[in-house]
Amino acid sequence: MVVDTAGSASSELRRRLGENGIIVAPGVFSPISALIAARAGFEALYFSGGALANSLGLPDLGMTTMSELTQAVHYVADRVKLPLIVDVDTGFGEAVNVMRVVRELEGLNVAALHIEDQVMPKKCGHLSGKQIVSVDEMVKKIIAAKESSTKRIVVIARTDARGVEGMDAAIERAIAYEKAGADMIFPEALGSADEFREFASKIHVQLLANMTEFGKTPYISVKEFERLGYKVVIFPMTAFRASLRALEDTYADLRRLGTQRSRLGKMMTREEIYRLIDYYSYESFDSESAKAADKVLKSR
């Protein structure tokens, strides 16, 4: 049964999907990264399964659990109210597992999720050696996601078939996933603007493009993706990779120089961090609570 979704993240995302213009969803991997992305003015955010795994020091091979994902998403969704698109890999199992993850994420007011058609252990979509499940198995997962949703969460079906069976097979799968009820299709690891254009010409639901770095997809701008017929563009690992390089450089300088002075201009100041996390409202709350407690104790 679908409940009233007024005010939900999924209803907000669906409203935005119905408007003109493309949606850019940068990858976030922690609450503070989400706060920074929100402050930059984005309309939606993307929680990457690859970034989650890598942040735990693990490869993106389906090694993270549903509980690890939902806990991490909880921290982000609690701090930022923008529509959040969540990568659930292969759905953590079969159709019944997909049902459970949908319910868990709806409880966190997640706007959308995407499921991929890879065999476990899955791989990053831009690596070779992937295997994909049967169309029937993926269709069951899409149906499970749609039927178990009570808040009309946006269900995005990702196909990795381009790198396994070729472009025609990827399009055939996408058509089947569309018929199964997917709200949006995510063709992974296409190799050119022409392939993105061809894919868009054959699919009738809205499309999501992945503009990751160091992969099989050439660097295509947001404006070009919009011209090619795509509604959402994600940058799943961009900020995460940049932050890792900043960490590496900072630790190297600290070890080599024995001081952080040379990097002060590349840091957020204490005051900037405090403003970002709304530190002073917590301080004010604590002060007011102390005053109220003191008043109660004096009235005894």
C-alpha cells in the first residue's frame, strides 16, 4: 500500500524530475561531505557504494553489508535533507533482500536507489571481468523494489551489460527493466557520447549517467549529457578521490617537514568548520539547558 508521500524526499525528487533541466548529484561519503555539497548548491546527492567500501579500506566487490550501508546512509540523511540517491549494489541478495533494503531506506527518507544486474561478487562498473545475472532475475528484483515501496521511492535499474554482452544487449535489458517498472535506467560504462545518444533514443523512461573518473566513459560535461537526453548525472567518486589526495599530501608534508604551516592555506579554519556543522546552535542549546536546570534546582 502506498502512503501519503507529501514532504518525503522521494516526492521532492519526483517533483524535480518532472521539471525542465538536468539534475547533478555529486557523490558524498560522510555527513560532513554532504553538508559541504549541500552548501555548494546541489539539488540532490548520491551515496556511492564504492566510496563506502573504499572508506572502510575495502575494495568495491560487494563486501559491505546492508547494515553498514544503512548506518552510513542514516548519518548522512540525518544531517542533510536534500534528496539522496543510494547505490545498493546488487540489492544484497535476492528479491526478498531487495524488499528489505527498500523498506530500510524508506525509513531513512531516502529518495531513490539503484540496483545493478551483476553477479556477486560484483565489481566496479568500469572494470573488466564483470558477470551479469539473467534478465529474469533482475526483473524480479525491480518488481520487488517497486511492490515493497510505500513512499514511491524512485527505483533506478542499472545495467552493466554494455561491457559484457555489448550495446544491443544492454538496450534490450534496459527495455525489459523499463517494462518491469523501473522509474529510471542507468546504463553503466558506455564508451562514447554516441553510445549515450543511441541508448537514449531507445528508452522511454528517464536516464541517469555516471561521469566517473579514470573509467571507460570519456569526460562529458553536464550540458552535453542534457543534450544527449539524460536527466540525472552523478559524480560518485570525484570528491572522495580528491580528499584522498589531500590527505596523502598533508600526511607526507607533516612527516617530511615536521610542521603543518605550509598547508594552513589549504585547510578549513576552525571557525569555518564550526559554521559548517552549526556548532554555535549546539553551544546555545547547552547553555539554555543549563540555565533551565539551574532555575529548576533553585525553585526546590
